[in-house]
Amino acid sequence: MINLIATLLTIAFGLFGFLAPRYTAAALDLEPTKSTMGLSEMRASVGGLFVFMGVAAFWLDQPIAYAMIGFAFVGAALGRVVSLIFDKPPLVKVLVFGGIEAVLALAFLGVNL
């Protein structure tokens, strides 16, 4: 049940980046430029990557597939910690987004390893 809920959340969050890159960029405080490459990056790395990680985990339905999503969330959460040290982003947003990533990482890894 945890795999189902965590994977559906992963897909849902990814769909925001995939289908609504401007909304996602605004939520992440990413400033638009004259180029549309930022929207492409949103659809790719924030959107499609997470949507299809989730779809693939459902398709494979193996503990290691779900665990790999957990490792991806560990990397994202670690990136937020490093950003806190070097970049000084807004603390509340980092805690919210990083907290979600950490909880999903713990859920995926705790159940599947």
C-alpha cells in the first residue's frame, strides 16, 4: 500500500512539471528567461522523469524498482541540503519540498530494502 501511495504521489508531482511547466517554475521560484529551454527542462527533469519512474515501477512491480525511486528522492533531498549551505534559498520552501522528498525517500527505501 505504501508503494502504491508513494508512487502515485511521485507521478502526480511529476505531472505538474510535465503538463504545467510554467506553474511548476513559478512554484519553485524559477524566473523565466527569453528562452523556452527552462520549460523544456521542467517537462523533462521535473516532469517526465518522475512520471515515467513511477510508471516503470508499477510496470516492473519489483522492490528494487521502487527502491530506485527512493534513491532518486534521496538525491533530491541531499541537493536541497547542499543548496541550504551554499545558495541560501528560502528556508520554508526548502523545508517543504525537501521534507516531501525525504518522506518519499524513507517510504520507498523503508518498504523495499
